[in-house]
Amino acid sequence: MLEERGLAKFKLPWRLFVEWINPGEACFRSVERILLSLKTKFQEIDIVELAELGKALVIDGKLQSTLYDEYWYHEALVHPPMLAHPHPTKVLIIGGGEGATLREVLKHKSVREVVMVDVDEEMIKIAREHLVEWHQGAFNDGRVKIIVEDGRKFVENTTNNTYDVVILDLVDPTEGGPATHLYTREFYQEIYRILVDDGIMVTQATSPILMPKVYATIYKTISSVFPSVTPYITYVRSYNGLWGFVMASKKRYAIPSADKIDKMIRERIHGELKFYDSQTHQWMFSLPKPIRKIVEEMGEIATDTNPPYTPT
């Protein structure tokens, strides 16, 4: 926890949160207040007030989300796959304990049921009480079912052809962490099985710039299971740059063209989005040449016996 890492011992007018990005780089942030600091059965959780980014969630020493730009990440994760599906009614979220992914899914008018699975019950309780700005009451929506269980175990016990969209809002695959087994070919094969025939999945895929091999590995692993796979990116200041996602489908599908996105948002989504629109969509799916090269040339297929790990 942050206090245990010695922040309170600094003889400075501020506390410093030091986050290692990779073995050769670190980011220093000024912490104005520590609002909550505890350890659950699965992870260390801190909620802090950062000088520049405001209220923030930190898990196992890694910045997960800030009030400053959480919607950049969550809208980018949710809306491309939801709009790529013709009529998503039943959605599965694995992870996403703070409730913001759930919030975005519920904006889609076609949604009738959302199952959210998270291994850490205490994280959900903390989010309900302390991260209201993130979930905005989404946990209380009648369409939502919260299940406390390991995501992989839940998927393995789910019947075939159940979900229209599966969203994997996971922590990074750190060695010994709770999500490493959710980035392997065996797991993606299970996701394939539980999707309907025109089903779509999406996962956060780390940073193509800061963790290029991991990003490429996630892409290659999903490509070994699904016939139609699309990598895309967004910018998240809280994550120190570009962040990656990978979307996949059991059938060949056409990503909506940019000129159709605004019309689809008006017709299919309640309310106005703060980040995602037609121009943003066009940018997100236009990968720069160096990132295309990373996807093509780096990475390997991850398996249960050879899972991916972030470099820190």
C-alpha cells in the first residue's frame, strides 16, 4: 500500500507516488491526499487525490484510472465493439470493478442484461462507496447481475453461444497477478465458445509503445483463435501515452465507417458521449506505421504454460 511504500516519510511539502512503467522508466506524481489504502485477498488498493489528475484508483502500485480521463479509456473500450454488433442485448464484463465499463455498456438502448464478473468482492464494495463518480449508480441498474468469481472459472462454466459482446476490462498481466490466465489462447478459446455466432469480444491490451511485445502477443494470441481481429488505440494521459485494445469476432465483420458513427450514437445510445465520436473513431483505428510494424513483427502466442507478463 502507498503508506507502506514510505510516502509519509518524505520530508517534502508533498507525497510522491512513483510508478515504474518498465525497467528503465518511472513516472513521479504528487499525491495531495490518500483517501483509502488497504489490502484485499487479491490486491492492494489505494484511492488517492493526485495534484494534476484528481481522484485516482491505484491497484498493486499501478495507476488504473483517474477522474481526469477515465472516460477516454472506458468509452474507447466499450463503444467500438458495442456499435460493431448489430443489436447487442446480452453483455458479459470480466473485471471493471470500478463500474465505469458497466456505466458505458448500460448507455446502449438494446441492452437487456449485463453480467459483470470480478474476483474481488471487496473491490466492488469499495467502488460502490468511494468511486461513485465512476459508476454513477450503474451497479443499481435492474439489468445488471454482479457475480463474484474468478473470470476464467465463470467462463468455463458458461454454456455455448450465450453472449453478444464480451468485454475484458482487466488489470495488466503481471507475473503472479490475478489476471495473467485471462490473456492466454486457452482462455480466448473459451470466450469464442460462449459468444453467439455474430458475437464480438474486446480486451484492453496494454500499451503498444511502453509494452510493445505484450501488446503484440495479445493480438497474435487472439488472432490464433478468432478469424477477424482488429487492434486499435487511444490516448490516456494517466497511462503516459497511447493505450491499446484488441477487438475480435467469430465472423468477418465490418467496423462501422467514421461517417456512420455519429448517426449510430444518436440512434443507439442514451445521452451524449464525452470522448467517442466519428472523428475520434477514425483516429483510433488508424494505427501509425510503427505500431503496425510492432503488431506484425513482435509477440508470440501466449498459452497457459507460457503466459504473457508485463515487463515491470
